[in-house]
Amino acid sequence: MKNIRLVILGELLLFLGIFLFNLLVGSWGFSAIIYFIDLPSLLLIALILFPGLIIMGAWKDFINAFSVGIKPFSLLQLKNIIEAVDAAQKLTVFGALFAIIISGILIIARLDPSTMGPNLAVCFLSGFYAVIIEFMLLPLRLNAERKMNKEMDMGE
């Protein structure tokens, strides 16, 4: 079983490499990076994701997902970890959808053709951030499911 932290770091580097490659191959260059930064969208997703996990009582299990394969966990703990990562995935999608809807309403409220393009770009950044977060959460879930299956197989 691979160290999940290295897998996530590898995914992040792969994603960053592909992102930078696309910027460099296109005519945009590194100056386009600023178009992909929107702290309010990212903050809104985080304000739904982290308190949501805490309210559901899944925060500790979510944090433990980063240690699966490093520390031993019981089958029940692995099941709880999988459920916590699943909840984090859903909260991420709901947070991004919430941010997109809010941005869309604000764009429609101030409909101005000269600023519609940049405003729509910002509107879609929440979805972009959700995809990145989901990209990082997927191996956490897969790793915990594999570990649980392995533990169940050894138990028989």
C-alpha cells in the first residue's frame, strides 16, 4: 500500500504540471494564473466543507483518512473514514454549487455586457476548485476502501 500523502502530492504535482503546460502552450503565458485565483469562492467552499464535517462529527475520521496505510485501523474505523471522505466529497460539490448560484445571481443582478465575461469566469471558478478538491479526495476514499477490503479478506 502506497503512502497516501505521497499519492496526493503526486496528484497535485501532476495537476499543476498539466495546468502550467496548458498555460505555456497557449498564448496566455504565466500572466493568466491570476484569472484562476478567487479567494471568496475558495473560502465559501471551505466554509461549507470544514464546519460541515465538524457538525456531522466526521472531522476526526476525515483527518484519519490521510493516515490510512500508515497507521492500523479497525474495520469500523475504516468504514467511518470512507463515510467521512464521502461526506467531504458531497460537501465540496454542494459548496461549489452554492458559490456558483450566488455568483450567478450577482451577475444577473448587475447585467452589464462589458463585464459579463470576467464575471462569468469568476462564477465558474468555484466549480474549478471543486474539481481540484475532488481530485484530491478520490484517492483518500479509494485507499481506505482498498485497505478495508484487504482487512476483510484477511479476516476470512
